[in-house]
Amino acid sequence: FPTRRSSDLDPRFTRSASVADYYAPIRSGTDIAFLGGVINWLISNDKINWEYVRQYTNAALLVRDDFAFNDGLFSGWDADKAKYADKSSWDYQRDENGYALRDDTLSNPRCVWNLLKAHYARYTPEVVSNVTGTPQEQFLQVCEMLGECARPDKVATFLYALGWTQHSIGSQNIRTMAMIQLLLGNMGMPGGGVNALRGHSNIQGLTDLGLLSNLLPGYMTLPGEKETDYDAYIAKRAPKPMRPGQLSYWQNYGKFHVSLMKAWWGPAATQENNWAFDYLPKLDQSYDMLKIFDLMNQGKVNGYIAQGFNPLASLANSNNVREGLKKLKFLIVMDPLVTETSEFWKNHGEYNDVDPASIQTEVFRLPTTCFAEEDGAIVSSSRVLQWHWKAADAPGEAKTDV
């Protein structure tokens, strides 16, 4: 590939920024405005990998006529419930076979391309600079660097970490970044793509191997408590082809699921019992981390095990996290190090008037091993799963997590 260059976009001038070819400042929390401006610039300056966009994205598909965007909200918004209660208008126009209608000329005003173009036209360089605080000339410089990568012989990669992930709008941050890569044709290309830089060497394995409460290994999801029909459970997760002969990874969801259940249950998983579907626990709701700490504050969660996790330093709204920890009956912290969470009761800053004796939580600290003191598997950001052997014995009374 041609000469590689790097740019760093960060509210602070960090060590990464110091070795980047180009640095641009940005106000914290304004990433979507910046990325929206990049999308508008790429479209306005025809920095688009047209072959990729036409053949490998949904740009040509026609969206339903009742889909709209007004006053900052998409159609289907329920003001009373403060959420999108009806997303049916977000679907494509379909023919009698269920395939999406398309316009390969990209001239139909209802095709995804034209809706995208209209939506992001508002993100002018002036608006972006006003919202993000990034000087226009620096914003445009980043746009030009990215625009060079619309060529088929040059790619860009996006690296992001918890600064994007942990925002309340983290999913939108990353999806908007992915749209830029689709416009540039940089998905599925060597050196391209969207790449998460995790906080620990093995945090990627958390999701790959299904260690989150709502996940099964391989990014498959547990059924909800109302999902009692196996075929409906699979159908909801296996996308239907948008056109005849279309291939997609998740069309194979049913096959993946059968393989997993056979690996777990062996001959007990049969077609007659839906591959032991009823053996799976069913979620009554999605227990994300923020919700767990809300439940603590409501007195609905009385104990918590923090295993290799420091929520007081990692999660949004540390005040809410600290207040939740104060209401527990017990907290168990499994970690090689003393963390902020394991000492949450200590007086710091605005909490210097809190009497630790008034906090009911009993804390148990269990010293665990670090990665070099245990045998185990590690998953990298490139999804490589490798086994490693311990290099040293654990100190003192430390034991492995298992």
C-alpha cells in the first residue's frame, strides 16, 4: 500500500497524539457531529468508492414512504414512553417475495443513498466546527486524509476505545464510523475495517466466548423470557435475504446454534426437542451494567461480584455507581490490584463529609492472579484465540479466578 499516515482526534493532546502525523482537538461527546461532517464532505466531494457502495451496501434499496426525520427525531417516536415504540416505517419497500425494492441508478428519492445524502447535508464544516470546537481547517484536513482512501488501492482503519464505547450514544458513534468505512470501501479490506482497542488483552474474549449475561459464545444471544418458540427465536436473529441469492454471515444463525447446543448437550440435543432449546436460561430483561447500578440504588440488588472489573473507574456517572455500592449488603472484588471500586467508601473530593461507618456494605477482597500467573486462553482484537502457560506462580494467597 502507499505511504501510511495517522491522525489522532482527542479532547486531550495524549501520548498517542504526540506520535501521530496529525492531531485535531474535539469537544468530548461531539463525535457524531464530527463523523456526520465527514460523511457530508465525502459525498459533496465525490470521495466515494462507487463500486463498493453500489454492490456491497444497501445504498440502492428503497425505504418505506412513511419513514421520516423531523426536528431531530425519526418516525415512530413515542413521546410518552420516550423511545421509538414503532420502527415499522424504518423497513424497506418490498415485493411479493419479500425482497427489498432497489434502484441501481441511485436516482429514486427513497433509496438509502439519497436519504443518507439529505440527512447529512446539515453537517457543514461551519456546523461541525461550531459543535465540536475543531477548527474548520483541521476538520477539513482530516476529511481530505480520509478521502484519499476511497481509492481501491488505499485503505484507512478506524481504531476506537472506551472513549467511544462507554458513551450513552456509543452504538451510534461506532455505527456512524462504520458508515464512513462503507462509503470508502474499507470494510473487509486488509488494513481497513473498524477495530476496537480494548482495555485488557482478553476483554475481546468476553464477547467472543459469550461471557456477558445476554450472550452465548460466537455473539449469539440468549432468548428472552417471552421467546418460547424455537423457530421464531431463530427467525428473529437470522436476517432474510434482501435480494435473490444474497449471502450474509448471520443467515447461518440456526446452523451456528445447533452446533453450539450439540457441543454442550451432545445426544441430548435433538431435532425433536429443538436442540435442547428449553435448557437455555431465559432473560427477563437486558441486564447491562448501568441498569444493574440503577437497581442497586433502588434497593433491588443487594450483592455484587466485581470480577476483574473496576466499575467506579470504567462506567459512566461514577456518582451513581458509588451511591449504588453504598446500598449493597455485600461487595466481592476479585482483582490482582486494589481498585477504586474495592475502596469506594474512602473519602475523596466531594465525599469528604461522608462517614464510612454509615455505609452498610461489607466488602470482601479476593486477590487473584494476573495474566502471567495462570494458564489460559487469550483473545486479541484480531479475534485470534491462543493458549498460554503461566510464567510465574501467584504471590501470597492469590488464586486464579476459576
